[in-house]
Amino acid sequence: MVGIIILIVVVLILIFANIKFVPQANAYVIQRFGVYRAVWTAGPHILLLNGIVDTIAKKVSLKEQVLDFPPQPVITKDNVTMQIDSVVFCKVFDPRLFTYGVENPMAGLQNLSATTLRSIIGDMELDATLTSREIINAKMQQVLDEATDAWGIKVTRVEIKNIMPPKEIEEVMTKQMRAERERRQTVLEAQAHQEAVVSRAEGDKKAKILAAEAEKEAQIALAEGKAKSIQLVYEAEAQGLMALNDAQISEPVLKLKGIEALKDVSDGQATKIYMPSDIANAVSSLGLVGESLGIGDATKIKPAVKHAPVPKTDPCISAETGKGGVDAAKTTQQIDDEMRQTVIKNNSALRPANKPAQTAPAGQNPYKDVFDPRNVMQ
């Protein structure tokens, strides 16, 4: 009875000793009597006389692995030596090939990666090497994936981790980069200066055009105002003449107005006054024959000081009036002055040149009762 129990215990121990549990994402390669038997995946499995009949040849991880290889010296097409290190991502897709295909798959993959990298870089120049990482990665992945299919390895990704050119090449590259940035800065400054000059020139052009248009409009407005003022002056004079003609003023009234007008004529610096013959007859009829002909003692006349007329202030002009309004007021004043000068010149042309003015006795105004020849002519 005791022997049976001992036998049962030994059998149970052997059974439990031959039960194996394969973890997830792992695979066991099983050999029987040294010959490949099977590949166990995740789950429980039973060995037959573990270590005697069935043995576990290799435990393989089916997870994706990251292989960071040390920097490899490579030479570019333009004979520049530099160090490049790469990272290879791979996983085992066939544990049997991975176990029996190559002695050391990871070492083989590392050496294959180094030789492939040297071959690819050898066909490229330095500048292309620095700017073509994606091309290098794609070529390496293709070559390594095809070469490792017989080893049961799938290369999923290859990345160039770092490219380290020599020190002297780095210095040259730094100078080149600085020169390129300075060139870009100069080009940008030149373009900005060009745009600023063009914009300023366009602004000056528009300003001059607007100023010229404003000056033209101002000149047109001033000319129209001047023409309108002249027209109004002549219309007023014509209306005045028509009013005088319609009033039918008598001869005595005209003579009286002439005498009043001669007061302004006598108030001047002239020492001689020429009058028409009819004026002398009118003066003699008024009892001033002696004074007009210079009979008796004549008193020297002290010329009266004639003050310059004070220009009238335009009530429409104030401190808020613009330049156009001020110019219009000046133009109107100038027209009035020109008309006044024209009237004075016309009056001077009516005086006889061969008849001198008569002096008056002392104490009397020789021009008091002289009438204006302008009114007589009218």
C-alpha cells in the first residue's frame, strides 16, 4: 500500500514537471531526441520526459525589438569620412528559422546593417547625405528585410539616428550657413527698400496730382469769381446810367453835382486846373468870375495832404475764413481799385491841355463852386 502511494506521488511529480506554460508573445522551439519537433505558442504544453525525450531548444520573443547599433564610419562619394549610427526595428515572424537559420541573428543583422549603410552612403555626396535621411532609411529597410527573411526576422523600420561629420566640415558648414543667412537678409532688406521707395514715389505722385487738381480748381474758382464780380460791376454801372437817363435830371442839378465833384478834384497837389469854356461861363454866372480868372490878389494855396484811402474791411472775412475766401476778397478789392483808377484816368483825359487853372483870391476856396466835368459830359 505504501509503495502504491509512493508510485502515485512520483507519477504526479513527473507529470507536473513535464507541464510547461508558454507566456504570451513568446514561442518555444521543441526538439525530440535532438531533432526539431514543434513550436509551442502561448499556453500550457506537456513535454515527454523533459530533458530525456523532449527538450526546449530555444525560447523566442515575438515582440518587436529595437536594436540601437553603435556609430559606423562611412565614406561619402566626395571622400568625406563621418560617423553614422542607426536604429533598426524588427521582430521574429518564424521561430524555427530564427533558431536554425543563423547562429547569431542579432549580430548578423548588426553587421548587415553596417555594410548596407556604407554601400548606400558611398553612392551619395555629403550634402545629399545630410538632406536625404528618408531615402537612406527606405533603402536600408528594403535591403535588410529581404536579407533577413531566411533568418525568420522581419525588419519593420530603420532610422538614421545621428550623422556626425568631421570638425573641419562642421566649421565649413557653419560658415556656409552664416553666409547663406546673410545673403537672405541682404536680399530681404533690398526688397524692403525697393518696396518702400516705390510706395513713397507713388505717394508723392498722388500727392502732386491732387495738389495740381486742387490748384486748378482754385484758379478756376478765382477766375469765375473775378469774371462774376466784373460782370456785376458793369451791370451795376449800366443800371445806374439807365436810372439817370430815366430820371431826366435837369441842367441846374447837373451843374450842382459838378460843383460838388470838383471839390474832390481841387483837393490835391495840382497848382493848375484846366476847365472847359462852358464851366467858365457857369462860374461867371454865379459871381465867381474874379476868382476863376485870377483878378485881384491871389493867395498861395497850401496843398492839402491827401491821405491814402483806408481799404474797406470785408464783413464776410473772419479768422475762420479759408484761403480761397481771402483770395476772393482780395480779388474783389483789386477789381474795385482798378475801376477807380480807370475812372480817374478818364476824367484826366477830359481836361483841356491848353487852358491853365485860375488862382483864387486870398481867403477863398477856388474850387468851392466848381462842378464836376464828368457829370457834365454825362
